Amino acid sequence: MCEGRGKSAGIMVIAALCGAGPALAQTTHTVNLSGSSFTPATSMIQAGDTVHWVWLEGQHNVVSGVGGVPDGNFNSGAPVFGATFDVLFDQAFLDANPMPNNEYPYYCDPHLPLGMTGTIIVEAVEDVPAVSEWGVMITALMILLVGTGLLRRGRVASRTA
């Protein structure tokens, strides 16, 4: 009975070490556009999260940049009524569109004179130390050897009892 449990526990540990565990969940952050404001005006997000802008009322757009000067990072297009717009701030986006401190300012063209601006701040996800393939294989082998030794001890102990 212990033999089966030992094998399945070892397989679970090896699967976890090899990255077969659950992936981190990404979050979608909603920014509402109404009147002459973005709500919230500043959003703190993690790399891998999506920002979802929703037009609640009025004619708007979302343009990355400062002071009416687009920087080309993202743009929802011409001002329209009743739209949505999404940007995935994953590592590929951050690498292709680097900004100081991962701060992405944006504005609404028609309402910029009224102060309709916002900022997305992408917080860095702490780096997890990489484990080489050899490191994973050596760790798996050690677990297998220790598990085999424990199983043998259990068999010897059960025979002598």
C-alpha cells in the first residue's frame, strides 16, 4: 500500500519541479470612460495583466502618450461612442514598448484640454530563479533514490514485524 503512495507522491513532486503545476492567473483591470475622466486615472497592474477600457458615455478614445503627443505604444483609434479597448501588458508588450519605470501614460484626444489623462503602472513580477534541465533531472533522481530507499526500509520493517 505504501509503495503506491510513494510512487504517486514522487510523480507529483517531479511534475511540480518540471513546471506542470498551475499557471499564475492574470487579472483584467477595468477603466471606465465617462464625462472627461478615466476611472481610475491610475492603475497599478502586474506584468501579464490586461487593461480593459469601457466607454460608459460620450465620445472617447485611448491614446498612449503625454500632452497630446502619441508615443505609439497603444491607440484605440478615432474617438467613438460606446466602445471597449483592451491592452495586454505581457512581457512581450513591455519588451517591445519600454517606458521608464514601466509607466504608460495615456489620454483621450477630444477631452485632453479638460485633463482627461491616465497612467498604467506595470509592477515587475519578482523573478523566480531558473532551474536548469540538469538541475531538475538531478533533483528528480535524488527524490527517486530517496523514495526507493524508504520503500525498501518499509518492506524490510514489515517482514521483520
